[in-house]
Amino acid sequence: ETGVTQTPRHLVMGMTNKKSLKCEQHLGHNAMYWYKQSAKKPLELMFVYSLEERVENNSVPSRFSPECPNSSHLFLHLHTLQPEDSALYLCASSQVVSETQYFGPGTRLLVL
Amino acid sequence: EDQVTQSPEALRLQEGESSSLNCSYTVSGLRGLFWYRQDPGKGPEFLFTLYSAGEEKEKERLKATLTKKESFLHITAPKPEDSATYLCAVQAHSGGYQKVTFGTGTKLQVIP
């Protein structure tokens, strides 16, 4: 595997389900990010991790819970989501925080 | 508050018809400006980083330039495979670390 990978690529879940999104970077970077991308809106930064420590949380609802067990892996745990949470969730990594970011392919999430 | 505005929102070109995309920004303490290309259903693909006014970078048919208030992405003799959404982002100081703000993108369609 190369670059940034994300699984699953597509996810449909009900409002009462619990699911997790996984991101892995193979670039040797020290910072990782979760973004939400909705139609007609700019990318919304959700969480930033630097060396496995969360450095930014942009007022994201508690139904989104990030986890960064090491500098190569990032998870986004989802529970009791709302239909308006349906979007493309993108993971990115960079050598250091906010330097050039490299993105994964995204997970297309649909909440019913 | 940092702002990034991209124009036009959408652009339709004939193959070979050169044009430019605009990214205007309002930030305090600009550290860098990024251009990305995003294909439908995929993550953004990094194109360029520009750090100072007057800087230019080129890659195949694309050339990015930067002034103190805006950046242009010039597309010379585009081909249908250049069709994508082009995203601009700026990196600036915010609350002790560097924050990245994205624009909403320009959707480019190149017609054969």
C-alpha cells in the first residue's frame, strides 16, 4: 500500500448504529487529519493529531469520536449520527501539522 | 477570520482553450497557499504549494502564481482529462499553530 488509505470506501448506517472509519498513512508523516466534505461547502476540518496527540477539535459533535493509536493510524468512531452527517469523510496526513497535506480517497457515508 | 474565495464556481472550456482560475484570500500571517485537484468521489490530489508573492510553479499544462491577495491557476491548452474540481487552500497562523482554510473550489469541464 502507498500513500493514504481509507476503509471502508462506502458506508450506509442507521441513526442508531455504531461504526468506525479507518485511515492509514504509509508516508512516514507525523500529523493526521479528519475532514468532512459536503456538497457546495469547503472542506471542514474536524480533528488534527500531531504525534498521536490531538491538537485541534473544531467544535465537532460528540457523536464523532477520533482515535489515533500511533502516527500511522487514525480512526473516526461514529454513533447515533444524524442524516445531515451524510458526507464524504476524508483523511489526510502531513509531515508536520498544516504543512502540505496528502489525502486519502475518502469514505462516502450515508446516514438513513 | 481567514477567508478563501474561488472563482468562477464552474468553468466550461473547449479543448485547447486556455484560461485561469482565481483564488483570493484574506488571512493574517500567510505561510503557504496550496492547490489541489479533486476528481468526483475521490480525495484531493496535491498539485502545488506557493510560499511567497511572485512565486510561480508549473506542472504539465498547469501553472500557479501568487500575489499578496490572490493566486491564479493557469491552464494552457487543456485536455478533457483536466476536467476536475480545483481546490485552493491557505495556511496561516491561528491560535499558536498553523491552520489551513479551504475554498469551495472551481469545477472545470473541458469539452473535446
